[in-house]
Amino acid sequence: ENLHDFVASLPKAELHVHLLGAATVDTVLDLARRHPAAGVPAERAELAEFYTFRDFDHFLKVYWAVQSLITGRDDVHTLVTGLARDLAAQNVRYAEVTVTPYNHLLDGLSGDDLLDGLAAGRAAAARDHGVELAWCFDIPGEKGAKAGRETLAFALGERPDGLVAFGLGGPETGVGRALFAPMFTAAREAGLHSVPHAGETTGPATVWSAVHDLGAERIGHGTSAAADPRLLEHLAEHRIPLEVCPTSNVRTRQVGSLEAHPVRRLLDHGVAVTLNTDDPGMFGATLNGEYVAVAEALGLTRGEIAQLARNAVAASFLSDSPRDALL
Ligand code: ADE
Ligand code: ZN
């Protein structure tokens, strides 16, 4: 059995994938044709060029342009069912999917259309693809405390089925995690899990802040923790998993290559590493591809690869009984 077939045969969970960033090239081309004013290319070659990211900030600008294409309930439904189809093809049985309500609402989508599209898409994902979806609603950090308060109010006011986590995304530079401490405290008191992005584009101090100020139970990315031995020890000892997204980090030019990715160092220090795609449609990533690439770059044994898949199940917010049923 070759490596790819082995990876494909593993039942998997994915813990870090943005609903919008999962839109396939075909889906985005279709949306772009329907909304020519949004500035997203509607031709394949131009979209590929558009998806060549110069740096992380450029990636976010592109991401926000694509976000503006999502204007109705059916667009949301298309995103969710497309993601479920693609997850099923990777033998992913369960995923925690990040959605950024505040930004979608700013772009003119109504809260009801967002929630209806998510709910109907989630039902179809289970029914038609055998994939269980859970939601993480995240704060767009660049929009500040107001976005934090409104994301919290939306999450707790609506409490859609499957909402399990509260997050923080967008840029890290100039966006201290601690600004959002009150919203994370309230979200955790209401039973949502804390999963902020940290240490993707800034150093280990941001990861420490996510841990201390936001009560992070997992870290989105956390790759810069590799530079801080005390932090590595803390993450390992307290079993705070990292949602590592290797291709994403290469495509946004945070690391030079998969071979140069600090995932080896994270593993060597006993950190609970999970592998994820982040924005698979925009990065041309697949979850099986992430496993294969890391296994090849690090020379992992089959046992070590299977352990990475088990790490994601263990780090998920699935409770024990559905976990046994799904994975
Ligand atoms: N939103 C979508 N992808 C993101 C990423 N990799 N980091 C922060 N915010 C994001
Ligand atoms: Zn992310």
C-alpha cells in the first residue's frame, strides 16, 4: 500500500478549516461570474494568478474579496455542501468549521440567511456525505473590540446547532489577543471552547497571550511556539494542541518550504500536533495531501502518521459517544 492510500484509508477529523476558504476554484468562478463588481476574476487562469499570495496581508485582502461574493442563503448552503463533499472525499468524518459572522454581515448577508444556510448545509452534509460538521464562530481581529462584542452576541444569541467553539482570526500584527479577553471569558462561561489563531504571523508572545488571556484550549497554527522552549513545554504539559496548517504557511509565505516547517520541532517536544488545511480552496490543499507531505518531509512511520490522525480526534470537541460512532 502506498503512502497516499494509507493516509486516505485513515478516518480523519479536521479542526481548522474556514468555510469561505474551502470554496473550490469552480465555486468561486461561478460566484465571481454572478458578481462581476466584486473584483474577483471569473476566468480560471486569472483566478490562479489572483491566488498567488505575496504575503499574509495580501492573502487576507484576497480572502475578503472572495468573502464579498457571499450574499445569500444559497451561497452559504453551496459553501457548506461543497465543503462536506470535499471532506468526505478525504475520508474526513468530522470537522470543526470556522465561520466569521461579523464580516459576512458587513458584506450584506443577513444573519438569518447565514444561519439558515449553515443549518441546511449541515443537515445535508450528514445526510448526503456522512460528514458531521461543528461550527466555530470567530472574531475578525482587524475590526477590533466592537467586532468581538458583536460576534459574541451573535453566537450566544443564536446558539445554532453544532456551534462548539469561539475563535479569533485575521491579522495578528497590531491586534493583541488580550483585547478580546472579556469576550472569550463570556464565551467560555456559556460553554463554548476557546480556539484563537495565534503564532501564525507573529511570535511566541502571541501564543502565550492566547493561553493566558483567552484560555485557549487549542491554538490555530501556533507555529511560532517552536522558537520558545518554555512555551513548547507548557503546550505539551497542558495538552494544548496546535492546529498546524503546513501548506497554508508556505502559500502565505510564513515558512519557506514544507521541509523548513517547524512541525518536526513541535513533534519532537511532545506537542499535540494536528494537521489541517486552513483554506483548502485558496491554497490548493487537501487534508490527505497535508498528511502525505508532512510524512514525506519528516520520514514518519505509518504508526506516527496514524498517531497524527488520532491527535485530531482527541483534540476535537466531539464527546465520547459520537466520537466512537464516527471515527
Ligand atoms: N482567515 C482565513 N484564513 C486565515 C488564516 N490563515 N489566519 C487568520 N485568519 C484567517
Ligand atoms: Zn485559519
